[in-house]
Amino acid sequence: MFRIKYFFFIFLLIILSIKSYSIELVRDVELEEFTKELLLPLTRTSNLRDGRIELYFIKSNQVNAFVTSGQNIFINTELIIQSETYDEYLGVLAHELAHINGSHISRTKEQISTLTEKSIPIYLLGILGMLEGNMDAGLAALMVGSASVQDGYLYYSRTQEAAADQAAITLLCKSSQPPGGLESFLKKLDRSTIKNAEEYKYKTTHPLISDRFNWIKNSYKKYPNCKSKLNTSLQERFELIKAKLLAYTHNENEVFAIYDNEVSQNSTYAYAVTYYFNGNHSKSIELIKSLIAKNSKNPYYHELLGEIYFSKGRFNLAIQEQKKAMKLAAHENDLYLMMLGSYLLADPNVNNILESIDVLNRSLFLNRYNSYAWYLLAKAYASSDNLSLAYYASAERYYLRRDMTLALSFAKKAIKNIDKDTVEWYRTNDLLQLIVGIEEKDNKNRSKDTEQ
């Protein structure tokens, strides 16, 4: 499904090729863990159970965030980079969480269904697909351009935005979080290029900033004691994340211009990343080691050092650093386990292969939807001469990639020799039934299309 220049760095890139467009989903343990920590007080205050929010980060130079059905929040990397303080980022998260709390996605689906066919422009079909969980088509439609429909839908959307802004302030205040971030972030949104603001007001799904300020200020009146301050430790961590994201998404000249030869933990982190991507591995190692010397308990420094060693073919050192990162991390993470599995397979011996099978299975227990982890597991099983389980892992991989022909082929090979009554045996049987069911449904749909 995806191909990456540097297999694991800090980011796992999943390239979703959609027609002539591609979207890069960024996976980064440091960013994910930090964002989950920010969301935790908000989800505890809301009517959602903790851990039910799925986070997706899109590599993009556009400032944007949105939600979809299934309680998914999508955040563009540039939004984080442009946030001066973590409470600005937190304010946006609270706003998006408020959309989920208010069931705005399902209500939007209902509202759209009442519109006549002529009132829906073609690019709205992507939004409809996304609302139904068709993520590829929906993401493409949203990223191609701003969708707009008739005034009825726009008014409905502006009403939702007003409700989400006000509910965001409620969430922040009730959870004792700094409330001013959403307002200060909105001030960064520049609409000076709009020639006619009144005309624009009726051609966008988001209201004018001035309207949103009024809604937010009215919400403040309900919580006169809502005056929580920034957490210094969170801000320091946020600055490091921004430094990493900046170096990953912007070129070397921009990174050095922004930090202007600044000597700090943040700038050193950014320089280490940008040197790595530009092939100066020796300088990158020097910088990251200087950071470890000052803070040896930061798992993300060891993670980056391990990735650099891996890219240089120094697999034993990569394994050592990745294990240090995992030991220091607050939680076991599927991406870290997958990275370790890959490093172990790069230096194959009996012990490494067996260990890779263990860590990759643990990774997939935490997140079974990572097709690359299934690929690595298939490779590990094949290296240990267990072809039946290698076929099974390949079937899972191709099923996730929606390649039903290959998925069915590998599942049929696997079921012949997998030990009966094992977890893999039951799952392979499930896959066979699922794939056959999908093919029958597709055949019926094609028959209907032909008849029409």
C-alpha cells in the first residue's frame, strides 16, 4: 500500500494513491502520544469513553483539521507547526472533539440527504463517501479543494461550527485546561485575500472569524473562573514536536532560516532531522548524541538514532537504540514494535527471526490494520520455514490492501497446512468467507450496472 524512502525514521508514511492525487498519512509515536495526552482530560469530560478517538496526521502545508464518522480526527501537520503554543493546538482538538460529541457528522449526512440531486456538486460525492467510511475517496475530495453546496447546507454547517466553538470552550473549562488557545489560533487564519467577505460568507462551510470570536466570548461568560495557565512541561515537549515536524515537512533552508543558527534543544532536534534527510548522517548522529547526553531518558532521541544506524546498515546498533526507546516509552506502541521487528529481520539469525515473530505479533495485536507489519511477519515466518503462517500473514496483508485476488490465493494456500483449531486457522477461515462474500457482492453490483 505504501513505499517509504527511509523505512521507519520517526514517521511511517502511508501513501494513499487516489486517482491522480496522493495523501501521506504520518505516523509518529511522539506526536501520537502527546496528542492523546492532550485529549485525555477532554474525553474524560465529554460523553465519550477514553481511547475511542482515532487520530490521523496528514503531511500537508495547509492548515486544516476535520472529523469523520467513526470518531476519527484528521490533523494536518502544518496546523501543528503554525500553533505557537500547545493550547492553540488543544483548542483545535477541542473544537473537533465537540463536532464528534455533537454527532455533527451523522446530522450532516441526514441534512445532505434532504438536498435535491441538482443541488449537490460533484465534489460533494467525496464527502458523502467519507461520511460512510469510504476514507480514500473522502480524503481525496477534501484535499483537492474546499467543498461547497447550496445555502441550506452551508447554513447548517455554520450552525454546527458555532455549536462546536462554544462546546470546545465548555470542554476546556470543565477539564481545567487553558481556554484561550482556540481564539488565539483563529487570529492566525488570514482571510485578507478574500475580496468580498460577504460573498465569501455564503460560499464556505466555515463562518467568518469575527462571528466565531463572538461565539467564543459569549462562552467565556459562562465560566468566569476559567483561567488555567499553560503547562511548562507540555509546552517544552510541544516545541520539540514542532521542530521535528518542521524538519520533516520543510526543506533544509527553511529549517535553518526559522531557527537562524539558534542553539537550543529544539533547534538541535530540527537540525538532526534535516541533516538526516539530506544524507549527512555523521552530523545527524553527532547532534542526536548531544541531545541524549543532556537527556538520556527521552525515548524519541534513541528512536531517531536507531533509525539513522539502520539506514547506515549498522543493524545491531539500530536494534539496541530501538530497545532503549521502547524501554523508556510510557506505553507499548505498535509502531515501535514493528520498527524493532524490521531491524531484527535486517540482521537475520535464528534468535533475531524468532524475536521478530514475537514483536510483530505483539504489534499486530495492538493494531491489526497495518499492512506493512503483516508483510514483515510473512517475511519472518518464511525465514523460519513456516510457509503456512507466511501465507496466512500475506492473506491478511492483501485483504487490508483490498487486493482480494491475492488475499484469496494466499488464504487458500494457508488453510491447507495451518494447524487446526489455532487462532490463525480460525482467522483464515474467516478471511475465506469474507473474501467470497465481497466477491459475490461485487458481482451482483456489476450485474445491476450492466442491466441499467
